[in-house]
Amino acid sequence: MDQPTLTGAQKTFLRGLGQKLEPALKVGKGGLTPAFFGELQRHLRANELVKLRFLAADRDEQAAFCVVIAETSQCACVGAVGRTALFYLPNPDARRISLPE
């Protein structure tokens, strides 16, 4: 399975939806653990769109974390602002979000 490819308009749409979300997961001093990725997959399957909060990382570490998270989880990083990042993975079995064409 590959990472979803999104247009600029689709990313903008998803970022708009993400404004209303509370962070579902937090990345702390422990970093990216197998338990973190398990929880992330559970949230992505259930909701398709997940907001994360970075607690103990500087800007460069956050950018690197976003790349690793997207590649490892096969999801798309829709955007990152400040200490939060938004990730999207469509669930073909239980579509919750209809993206604009």
C-alpha cells in the first residue's frame, strides 16, 4: 500500500477539517515507539484524519518525525503548524471523509 496522493485543494480541505480536531496522540520524550504507531494506525482506521501534538521536539525534529510517521504508516502528512501535525489515511472499508475532486 502506498501513501495517498493528494491535490493541493484536498490538503486544504483536510486542513480545514483538522482545525476542529483535538490532538488524538502526543509524541513525547519517548519518540516514535511501536506502541505509538499501533495507536496511530487504530486512530487512522477509525477516523481517517488524525491530529498529533509534539511535546518534546524542536522544529527540525518535528519535520523529521512527520516524514518518518508518513512513510512508516503509509499515510499523508497534510500539514504541520507549530507543535501539531495532521495525518490522513483513507479507509476503503469505512469511508468517513469525502474529498473534493
